[in-house]
Amino acid sequence: MLKHFTYKFNEGPLSTIKELMESWNIGNCRRAVQYYIFKKKNIFLNLEDVLCPKAYNDTGIFIMKEGEEFSVEKLIDGDIIYAEKIRNKEESPVNKTPQTFANKDEYIIALHTALFTEKKEIWHATAIEGSSCTWSIDKFLYFYKPIAVKRILF
């Protein structure tokens, strides 16, 4: 069973396996990635392997790149989805397109991360829910636009 925790924007990935395995109940989407990959794949991702833009540019391989159509059929358990938020908690549209950022790195840093699960669902931590949660693909696509998908090589 995956940990349930409260979402807090600035509670990112942890520095050590020991910290990750200790009792904590607050985190963000980057910590969710770190936790899921360790829990499911027994791979500890260091801070630089989870934090963007380095994680986006260097960690794992692209399964879907920017500009490609999002396809669930290509995904496997543990794939990391990088997504642009398109609606807020109140379901109002938001503009988080690259044009609203000073440069590409700032845009990448602002992307949300979520994980594709073996049950073909999305597990992530989001301010929309206020916690870690499992969503259907349809619900995820209502609030987020996938930009890229990466896979950690084992």
C-alpha cells in the first residue's frame, strides 16, 4: 500500500533512504516520485535525479517527448509523467504554457510530476486534492496536459 500524505509545495524529495523510510506525512509531487520509485522498484533517486530541470533532462529515457501524442498504451508501472497544469482546484482554466515563463528551465521546473501505476491509474501528490492520491486517467487529463513521459531504467 502506498503512503498517504498531505500535499505541501515546498516539501520535496529527501536526501537519504533513511529519511524516505522514516515517518513523514507531508510532501509534494517530486517526493511522490522519489517514494514510488523506491517503494515499487527499489531504486533510490537522489535529489538531483528528481528535481527539475536536471531530472527532466537527464534521469531515465523519454517514452513520450514534447509534441508527441500522449498514449497510455506505451506506459508501464513507474513511468513518470511530466504535465502542465491546465485547471486549478476550482476547475478554472490556468495558463502554465511555456510562453508564461522567462525560459525553458523555469517552465520545466513548474511541470507537475505523476506516476503511471500497474492498475493503469495515476498516483501523485497534488494541491488540487491537497494530498497524495490515485486518479483515473480521465480525471488526470482534465486537470493536467502531459508534456513528456520518462522511464527509469532498472
